[in-house]
Amino acid sequence: MDYITVDNLSFSYDDEPVLQDINFTVQPGEFVILTGENGAAKSTLLKSVLGLLKPQEGSAAISKTNTRGEKLMVGYAPQQISSFNIGFPSKVLEFVESGRYQNNRWFKRLDSEDHDHVKKALESVGMWDLRNKKIGELSGGQKQRIALARIFATDPDLFVLDEPTTGMDKESRERFYRLLRHNSRVHNKAILMVTHEHEDIKEYMDRQITLRRKEDSPWRCFSMDSCSGHSKHQH
């Protein structure tokens, strides 16, 4: 089954085409990156997939159910995810723990599995040692990391991430990529991530989709160029 299906999608802003003839799928267990030069409407494509924007032609859809037949959960990290309210009056740990209260679990107490999940999420972004700090005391890059940790804590089936590693150093990026690869390989999660083409991601991803400007089109019109990459795991 496909968690994401994009079929002949075209999108325009005020009659100016920005995306044309986009076709791809993302399956569970797949780590797919989306690249393209600046202005390639990558965020627009993600928002179309999520149903936040409506394409002029074609369609973009997310599966209603996961591989177990349950409601599919999506973890979405928009660009500048770290710009949430600076006065957010909680500690890092409480903020990430709040991600465990999704899935209709508002009135349950967190159990040891929840606490373990939260700890792993914070460790994965290098923020466990700062778990008792107030969010208002953190730098922008640190906020970015705990926002990502909270998404991991929600344990989604599908990750949709818009340049999540902005501001991370190489070591932090690689730790983050390893975590994503672990989630796709071991836990059968699907990942669609917009990123700059860092060489260091190549060994972690399964497939790369590149948006290219069409030769004979208005300057902002992009179409899908490639699905290069190699599925390194067996379905």
C-alpha cells in the first residue's frame, strides 16, 4: 500500500504555474527526500500532500489507514517549526511528553513505555540533558530540536518534514538521519523530507525526488525530474 499518492498534480499561484505533472508515491518503510533549487515550490508540494492547499489539477492523498488497518497518524514539521510562542511556560520534558497525549489518550497517565519513548526522542536530538530547562531559555536551534523530538514522541506512521535539519551541525544531522532510517527500516514508518542536498544524507535515504525547472515554461514552473536512488530494503 502507499501512504502518499501524488497523481498528475499541478499547482498555480494566481494563474502562474509553480508545479506541473508531479507523480510519486511513498510507501511504509521508505525514507524519501525531496530536493530542488530555491523557489522550487517544495513546501507547496508538501502542503498539497497534507491537504493544506488544493491542487488545480490532479490529486495528492494520504492513506486513511496504516498497514495495521488503524487510523494513519501524520507527524508534520513545517519550516521554522521552532518559532512557536517564546513564552511557552513549560519545561522541555513537559513539552515533549505532551506529544504522547495524542491518539485520544488525554486522560491516561504516562506509563513506563511513554517515558521511555520520550527519553529516546530527546536523546535522539541531543536534548535529554536539557530536559528540565524552560523552553523560553532555549536558542532557536534547540527549540527546533525539541519540536522534532515531540513529533517523534507522537509516534506517527508518516513523517512529513520540511527542512528539519536547518541550523543543525553535521553530527546532529547525521544522528537525525540515523533516527529516521531506523524508524523507516525497523518500525516501517514512511518519511517524506524536504532537504538541501547534503552529501551526508545519501547513505541513509532510499530515494530522492528532484524538482527541476522546465526549459520551456515560466520561470517558476517545476516538474519532477527524477526518482533516483535505490531501495535498499526489501518490501
